[in-house]
Amino acid sequence: MSTRSARAAVTEALLKCPAPLYERMHRKGPLFWSRPDETWVVTGYELARLVLRDPRFHLPGPPPESEWSESGSHGGFFQSMLLASEGDRHTRLRRFLGRLLTPRAVRAQTLQVEAAVTALLDGLERRTAVDGVAEISARLPVTVIGDLVGIPEGDRREVSEICRAISRGGGMASGQPPGDDVGTALTRVDELGRRVQRWMDTPERLIPGSLLALAVEAKDTADALSDTEIVANVFSLYIAGHDTSRNMLSGLLMRLATRPELLDGLSAGAVDTSAEVDRLLLAESPLTFTVRVARQECELDGQRIRPGDKIRVMLGAANHELLTSGVQADHSGVSFGEGRHVCLGAHLARTEGRVMLEAVGRRWSGLRLAGEPVWTPHFLHRGLQSLPLEIAWR
């Protein structure tokens, strides 16, 4: 076997089951220095929570020479994303976007998710062979996030492709932006901006309560978002809401296909679907790590941390420690982050998982793998690329 083939085989094995990697990391302790990456690595659950909450650590920005940096052509776009902002801007954006997820809004969104799942399964009914990713877990979040943002239905497929191109060129898909994709991403940001402006030019057609509708209502007020902030957070909500949900939903379908007793329990009403979603998130964190940078000199777990030191918080490894500790966890660990950057849409994502489980429990009598699942080749956003399924309908 060639070196390249051996490396690919190891990568595939880790994507399928990262637990052995996490266990090797834990043997080094809750915090250790990775010399090849020149990065501190956090694997301990409590230490991960501390770093994510601690204001002494901030999100890293793009390299100074990047077009996404503050002095770059599209630096304003990057800095305007909720996912990347810090300080007063982050507080202001989070407060504004929080209006999308008030208790009243969440109740309405639950009804919308239920309708979306019903329509999706109606479209598949009596088909016995499906790709669970392409036909279920990738499609549901497009509908849910499309409604949340206010993207017209006819534009959602194209907007999905635009946002994925931006993600690849910004390094959000793989953690390391391929140079050839950066130019495409910059062009797609401009294209997304033109589309957003066109949608907002006809406010009477916007979905009430959506991001775009709220942005129009706030125009010329103290709470108004800039044009760049609106475009950046159309993208930010799409990527955060779509990728995490798709990976989570795919993981739930995989569990159903490999654990027949789970579908039987759902059909009998004997499964706590909310708890099942949290168990999946704890065991299969859709985002495996996040990075912080030290603002000042400090100490972590007895180690001296210098200003500018990078810290990779291994969310999956931290969850694995909790999962194997013997402590009964009734939550999803740090899968959605913690502190000021905790995922704003965590409840909505969980709702998607819960509603899907309840719906398939009513409509499917059997489910099994119809082929070998294929994992996406990126460890950062760990998830399935395809999931061949064979369904038995009631």
C-alpha cells in the first residue's frame, strides 16, 4: 500500500469512528502542546467549557494577507458574520438575530418544521431505496433555514450552492481554504449581495418574522444592520444552520438503520426523542473542533499560555470524555459550543431532529443500510456524504 493510500485509509477510519483518536488524545491529558501545529490542544470536557466561556480567549481572524482580513477586499464581510465577530459588534448582532428565536418564533418554527418533514416524506412515500443525505438530511435544513432567513423558495437551491462556494473559499468547509476557490468565493459574496438587495427591494414579498423582514423593519432605526451585515448573516445563518443540522440528521438516520430496536421504540412511543437527539450529538459531534486565541498571558491546567497562542478546543474529544466518564449526561455536551458564541439556533436544530424521529417512527416499519455509507473528507465538519437506505413503509 502506498503512503498516500495508507494515509487515506487512516483518514477514512477516523471519520467513521474518531473514538480511538480521542482516547489517544486523552492519554496526553486535558491540555497538551502540538508541536507540528504549534497549537495547544484541549481535550478535557471541563477545560473545554472554561476556554469557550473565558473572555481571555477570542476567535481567530483570517491571515493578514487574506482578502478576508480587515484590510482585504472582503474583510467587512468576514468581520460582520455572527460566527466570526467579537466585542460590541457580536453583542449587537446576537441581540438582533435573537429576535428570530424568541419563544413565540420557536413555536411557529416548530409547526413549520413539522410541515416541512411531512412534505419531504410525502415526496418519498413508497420509495424503498433512498440516499438519506441527499434526499432527507440535506433537504430539510434548506427549507428550515430558507424560512428563517426569508429566502424565496425558487432561489433556495442556487443560494445553497452560492453559500457552499463561499464556505469552501473561506476555509469554513475544511478549515483550510484551497487557494483556487478563494476567487470564486469572493465573486459569490458579491452575487449573494445582489440577490439579497433584490429580495429586500420587494418587502411585501418577504416572509414575516424572517431575518430579511426584520432587517427591512429596522432600517433607519438605531438597531439597523448595515448592508454588509445583512448579507454576511444570511450566509452565516445558512452555513451554521445547514451543515450542523445535515450532519446531525444524517447521524440519526444512521442510528435508525443500524439499531432496529430504536425504530421499534419510536413506533411504540417509548423513545424520548429529545434525549435521543442529545445522545447523538454527544457521541457524534457534527463540529469536531473550534479554535481560540489567547488575548493575554494566563495559565491553563498548569501550563503557561502566551498572548497570541492558538488553542484548538476538541469538541468531539471533550464530549467523548463526558460520554465515557460514567456520568449520566442529559444534554449534548459542547456540541453547540458554550459561552458568548454558543450556537444561537441550537434549539431549532434539536427540533429538526426530534420532529424527524417522531415522523419516521409513525411512517416507517423498517430501515436498514442498502450500501456502504460515505463520509465527507473533512474532519472539521464531520458528517456523511451519502447514506444508502432501504425503507419499509407502513
